[in-house]
Amino acid sequence: MANTTVSPDIRAKYEPVIGIEIHVQLNSLSKAYSSDATEYGASPNTQISPITLGHPGTLPMFNEAVLESAVKLGIAVQATIREHNEFARKNYFYADLPKGYQITQDLTPICNGGFIEIKDAEGKPKKINLTRIHMEEDSGKSSHDIDPFHTLIDLNRAGVPLLEIVSEPEFRTGDEAYQYLTEMRRLVRYLEISDGNMEEGSLRCDVNISVRPVGQEKFGTKVEVKNLNSFRNVQKAIDYEINRQIALIEDGGTVVQQTFTFDAARGKTQLLRDKEDAHDYRYFNEPDLQPVEVVEEYVNSVKAGLPPLPKELFEKYRKLGLSEYDAALLTDSKEIALYYEAIIAHTNNYKAAANWMMGSIKSYLNEKAAHIKDFPLKAEQIAELIQLVDDSKVSNTAANGDLFKALLENPEKSAAELAEQMNLIQESNTDELQAWVNEALAKYPDKVEEYKAGKKGLTGLFMGEVMKLSRGKADPKLASKLVQETLEK
Amino acid sequence: MKDYHKLSDIQADLNAGSINCVSLVEDYLKRIDENQDLNAFVDVYAHDARARATVIDAKIKHGTAGKLAGMVIGIKDNIVYKDHPVSAASKILDGFQSLFSATVVERLLEEDAIIIGRLNCDEFAMGSSNRFSKYGAVKNPLDKDRVAGGSSGGSAAAVSAGLCLASLGSDTGGSIRQPASFTGIYGFKPTYGRISRHGLIAFASSFDQIGPFARSAEDISTLYEVMAGPDNFDNTLSKQEVKKASEAELPKKLRIAYFKDALESEKLDPKVREESERIIKELEEQGHEVKGIDFPFLDTMVPVYYILTTAEASSNLARYDGIHFGYRSENAHDLESTYKLSRTEGFGPEVKRRILLGTFVLSSGYYDAYYGKAQKARRLVQDKTNEIFEDFDLIFSPTTPHTAFRIDQVESDPTQMYLEDIFTVHANITGCPSISLPLAKHENGLPLGMQFTAQRFKEAELLAFAQTLVHN
């Protein structure tokens, strides 16, 4: 085993070259080539018809929803969408592949090109170009660890549609890969074409990793790491593998073309198979499916129906005056972004709306471990809270505190109504306010003297007293103004 | 029992009340029983057939019977029928029953056909003699020392011997037309994409086509019209409207081409050539224009056919792996031995030969030289054929280069047997509809089919023409 600690000096002599293949399981209701259901977690072998089972005489049918998903993703990553799409058979024997071949696309993938934007180590934007996206079907699932003597096969997954997304080998670090995967997951979720859930296997990835001396044009020998089960593990596997390969070369060894898995517990890659075991898949045109023609009008109609994408929303929020940080947080998940969109449809105070999203609402969701879709208040109600504060009717503290709490318990009521009931409407009557100010100042005559002698920081003390006397009902802005005016008299 | 040749005669007698479906089925069952030595049927659905006959007799009485009432039909053992065993004459499908019915079976049943059993064939429809069957060879009813042809040998023999009025076969390279020729009956392969392949056990998906055997051109048309047309289960089907033969407008003078080199070939039995020339003369006398033309791909077609069909077969037959259904070797002890032993023990020699050949031509390093090249050649043959149909309505040839050969005739070189298909593969490579008509007899007393091929989707014209020929 080569020593895998590499000094920064030696590390700097090499350039890692990394490419990623992602399999995204589509969330269509039926399978790619049959009408069987695709629900995750159903009892084993219950979502299987003769077509899924590959029984003699069955033929694939084509599910147009798969095409639509592929076109959506293609548009979102700005890929070129192919007009003439053929299907191919990828032939190999495995117990969970009932037909003995997988229907996929070989020479005519639905999408070529396109890119995903991430940030490089210095924080500068970096484009990761895509090679291709193609449509294919999933295999069944083999479980080797349930029965000690047998492998159990569940064919519910067989035929579930997948998109395979192949990147150019443009990643240099594990972090870049992590960002790319996060972005891709966010995109498929925004597009609502996949759950993008690694634990349930609806997003899976394989990574190709090689290193070469800086300045060398020829790629080094690559190894493949498969069966990665989290984005963090992808990152760790890449970083581990980069170091392993550099250390191996530095030791005078050579990298061999092999396939590894990642042992997360030990933080190491582990040999799965050598290159000699590589399959010859004998691809050829799938004769049971006619080519699918994707015409421009179709692409345009899909484009017209696309939901807003995270990048577009991010730019929009920046233009609304939100910080990069706020805009990024708000667009992190589609549901959050959509809720925010709903609030700002009712208020122009975009910053306040963002603060609500990332403040009280987020705290509530965290506390309840709830999802935004289960949040009991309507976006209009949040907008109303913002309006009450903006109109100085309710203090910001009260709005985010007692009033918000009360509203959550009585979501059918209006915020203004509750504020009234709870006696939270701020006093903006100058006479009454002036009386509280006078009373507060009268309480601390020596402090007033100190203030007049130049200790301006004492305003806070007087304000505190005013708020206390008014039981929080004083409009702080107005009160502060009156305190100053009175003191300056 | 009368020796019926067409459904219209049976229906006339049914309507007159001189027979009924029950008596008809009994007669056919009796004949099947008396002709067991032909080895045509591998399974007889006597109980089913009798029950359906009763139901259909009642429908006839009420005037609600379908178009095929009175049609007793057999199906090739590669067409699936719900809850019935199906094996493609292979051990690998031992014990397998289908969970669904082929679209063609559904359509026949909807029109009140009575399915009387399933018929012997070459294993996975691979063969020209019906000797590659787990059930053994089918005998030619006209000379029991001779083959009935293949791969739909059982389907042809059963109809020829009158064990059923009609039958279904499948034609990948001549598997309907060649046995029809050998047994003196009608056999029709429609356009590729015309009849649903849903429920047909695949041999070579871009070539396979289901078609009927019958004792009259009329019945061929009737069966074709019942079975043809769009089906959601088969993505390769054409949306083109199915025209009836009776609606076809046939010009008085048809332009008919034949391939000069094919008729002059040394491989052709001289008597077959003579009979073909006689037919040409007759056609001319009927006012048609018949012209010999050059076709530069005669020698290309059989290799192209075998490269492409074996490639597709190697993939189509991958599902028979001993894991999910059918035969599993008793000696299998892990995944790899399950595959190796089950497939070694389950497949016969011809199927193995073709799987190996197909796997080879698709292998990396050989793909371009074989599969890729054959695909290009297929395109050229198709283009040239389309060109011919710009100037001609039909292409004529004998169906086979000779009459039925002896069952004990041994071929040391399997490629010799592949040349059987020299006249028939053209229609499968191009997807054209093609029919074999029992128009000639060899001096050896055996029948000889004559083949007419039309442009794709011109079945109505082809079938209308076939009917005029017979009436003449």
C-alpha cells in the first residue's frame, strides 16, 4: 500500500483530471418502456408486468415523459438538443437485468454540450462542461446481504427511467465535484424531474480520476470509483484517490486502470475489479423502438413551461437588492424560493421578506423539523406582518415574537386583528408618548445632566425606560425622536 | 368431412345449418389425431376449442358471430396465448406459460376464430427444415420422407393436410413462404410494421413478421385484414391505414419485374426455372408486362441477412438465462454456472450457432467489418428496391430454388442450408410484403410456390392480384 500523505509541494507538481457520470432516476409515474408504476419503497416485485420481466414476446413502449424530462434538463444546462434520437441496446448478463440488455442511447444522445457553473478554489466562477445527457432504463436491484445463502432480486426498479449525465473531465478537486453535484441535484429538483435523493438511489454517480504532471497534455491513466453514496464521500474519495495516485507515482509506481469503491468508514478507495473484467457491451440500434424526432416546436413548448431556475432567481434577487449570501440561501431549495416569491408578490419590502424567510420562518421550521410545504401561514400573512412593521403599527420585535407565535396558533386570523387583540398596536399618539418621555427623564435627573454634558450614549437608557413605561407599545422611532428633542430643549 | 378450402364455404354451410362449429371442431380434432405422425401439432387445445365452438354456434344462431366464425386455426409455437404453454420449440422454455396473449391472438379471438392448438417449428424460428425443434422434425404431408420446410413447418403441414383451415406463422427470412411452397399452400408475409409483433417471441426484431397460412388467397386476405393495424404494444408499427384487398384498384396491365441473374442461377433446379418461365409467359398472356432486370445485390443478401438477424438474435435470446423463467440446469450452483449450463443445455445446435455468430459480429473490433457494413448494405438493397418499385408494381421469383428435400438429407455445411433463403430474404431485408402462391408443380410431383413481392404497405394490391391469378 502506497503512502498516501503528499506534501503540498509535491501535490502542486500534479494536476488532477476528474470526470463525473451521474445517473438521475426520473420521477415519472410509469417506467421508461412499460406502464408499470415506479413508486419507491413498494414491496419487492410488485411493480412488474411481463414487459419489466422481459417475458417472451414483450416489446418496449416509449414513455414520452422521459423525453420531456431530458429536454427540460437539456434546456436548463444550455445543451444542444438532438433532433433525431435513436435507442441502443447495451448487452450484458446480470441477474437483475431481465432482458439481458439495457435500452439506452449510444451514438445519438438526446443532449450534447451545456454546462454547470461552480466556483474554483479562488472563488472565481468556473464552467464545468457537459459531454452528453442520454436516456436509459434502470436495472433491478440485487441484495446480497439480506439472505445469507442467496442473492435476492427486486425488479421494481427494472425499467425505471434514468438520465445519464456525463461531464467533461474538468474537475480539479473534490470540492469542485461536490459543488457540481449539489448544483445538479438542485437543478433536477427545481425542474421537478427527479427527487435527486442519493440515499434512495435516485441520484447516483461514478467518478473517473487521473493525475498528470502540470504542463503535460496527455491524460494519466484513470481509475473509476463507483457506488458512492453521498456527495461528501464523492469529495473524500476524489481527494483520497488524487493523493494515492500522486504518492504511487512519486514512489516510482504506475497507476493501473481499475475500478474502485469507496470505503467511507476507513476513508479509502477499495479495489472492485481490474480492467480485464471490462465488458464488451456490443451496442447496436434497438430494433424494437422507432427513432424519436424532437422538433423545434416541441423544444419551445417545453421551454415555455419550464419553472424558474435557481440561477435566474439568484440574479433576480441580487437585482432586488439582496446580498449574495441571502440570494444564495433563498434559492437553495425550490420550495423556499417559491415561498419567498409568494411573499414578494404581496410586498415590495424584499429585504424584510428575506429576513423573515431566513429568520423566524426558518427557526420555526428547524424547531419543528418541518418542511416549508407544511408551514401553516400563507405568504400573504407574512406580507401583512411586514406591512404592520413598515407602517410602524407593530414593532419588529413584537411581529417576530409574540404576534408571529400567536398567528401560528391561529393561522385563520389576520395579523392586524391579532395585534389588536393582543394589544400590540404601537402608540404613535405624540401626547401620550411625550408624557412617557417626560416621566422617564424625570426618573433620572442626574443622567439628564450627564447627557447634556456630552454623554450622548445615555439615550439608550432613556429609551429603555420609555419602552418599559409604555409596555412596549411605544413606536420606538417616534419615541427616540421625542427623547432627543426633549433633551435638547 | 368435406375438405374445405375457404372460410366462405364453411360459413355458407354453417348458415345453411348443414354443419356447426362443434361438429367442425370434432372433425378437425379427428384429423389431427389421425395425422399425429406429421408431428405438426405440439399441443392440441381440444377442450378449449370445443367450448368455444359451442359459444360461437350460439352467436351464429343470434346473428352476432364475428368475421372468423367457423375458422379453425393453429398458431406457431412462438406466438403467445395467455395461460397456455409456449416454447419456441426450445427446451430453454420448458414449463413456461404466457401471462398474456399476442395482439394477433386477441384479434383472432375477437372475430370468433377457434384456436385449436400450437404448431411445431424450428427452435426460435431458426431453420429452413423444421428439423431444429425439441419436438423433432415435421413431415411433409405430401411426401412424409420430406421436410415441410421451416421454420413454420408445423403451421404449413397442418394446413396442407387439412388439420385446420388456416394457421399463423412468422417469417424472418422466408419462414412462412418457404414451407408454404413446400406444402402446396398459400403463405403471406405482410409489410414489416403492419402486424403487431407484441406476443411474437423475437428472433430478429427488425425482420420478424407474423403472417397467415391458408388454402385460398381469399382467406389470406381475411386473416391479414383482421390482424393488421396499429397496436400500442408495438412501437415499430406503421400508422398507415389498412386497405382491404377488395378496395384495391388494380391496373389491368401490371408491370412485373424479375431478377435475371436469379432465374439464370446455376443453383436453381432446372425444372424450377422452367416452371417460373411458364408463369412469366402466362402473366404476359394475361396482359401484364414482365421484364427481367439487373439486381446487383443477389450475392449480398444472404450474408447481410445472416449477419443482421444473428446479431439481433444474440441480444433477443439473452433473456433465456435460467434465472427468471424457463429451463434452469440442475447442475447450476452459482450465477455464472446458471447461465452457462442452462443455456448450454437449453438451446439446440442451430440456435447456439446463431447466438455465437451474432455475438461475434457485434463484438468490438468486428462491429464495423460485419454489423456496420451489413447495415449499410441493407440500406443499399432497400434503396435499390425502392427504385425498382418506381417502375414496377411487383417483383416475381420462385419461392424456393427447389422442392422439399428429404428429411434425412444431411448438410455438412450449415451455410449450404442458409442458401435456401436466397429468394425469400429480399422481402425481409426490405420490409416488403411478399406472398407464396401454389401455382406450380415439379415433375417429381411436389408443389412449387411462386413468389410475388410488392412495395411496402401495398398488401391490398398484392392480395387482390393473388386472387385474380388463382381465378384465372
